[in-house]
Amino acid sequence: MGEYQHTIDDKGRLFIPARFRDNLGIKFVLTKGLDSCLFAYPPQEWTILEEKMRLMPFTSADVRAFVRFFFGGACECLVDRQGRILVPNNLRKHAALDKEAVIIGVSSRVEIWSKEKWEKYNSGSADLVEQIAEKIGGFGIVF
């Protein structure tokens, strides 16, 4: 959990905060995420996702489209000695990552957002958080 802001250098390298590196490991999977961000998963979480998606009916066009989107853009990232990863160009384009990035911890994954998209998302969803909390309250979440 947590939120950090960092810059992407001219070579496409992004610093991953130590707090997240501890959970992600030195090598993790980075892929296209929903809401125009990137999702980063530690290897054990990625394996769980793979297994769940294998059980989905490939005869469904929606399943095939989602699996292509999710796995087609995925890559393994290796953290260098300075705590940085190289974000591939296709993933930078997907998330509109240019210079400033926001890295947030979301339970079993890390999300990487362009600062601009994160601020826009936050300003749009902040008003709805109470309504959303009401909707998901039936899942046993206590606030």
C-alpha cells in the first residue's frame, strides 16, 4: 500500500520504491492494466492469475479479448542496482507515461499511472467513493 511519485528518465527507466520492491521481488511481471495504468505482479500472484484465466472459457470472445490484452502486453521486469526498471515502450504508450509517474500499492499488485491520469482519475472518483463503499459493503467490509 502507499502512493509515491517518481520520474521516468529519457531511457524509460522508473524507480520502484523499496517498499514495493520488497513484495514484488527483483523480477516481476508488468502488464497493461485497466483504467489506462500498468499492473505489476510478483511472480506468485502472476501464477495465480494465469491459472484462473486458464479456467475461463476460451470459446467466449470476451475472454479471448481480455486474455490477449492482459498477457499480450506482459513482460518480465528486472530491478537494477539503483532500484529501477525499464518500462517497455508499448507499456509506456498504454499508460501515457512520459515524465512523471505515480506508483501505488493495491493489495496484491502495484499500479503505475501517469501523474496526469492519476490526478484525473482521483478527482473523478473521489466524489463517488462513499457510493462505491455502500455498494461493496455487502462483501463484509467494515469501515
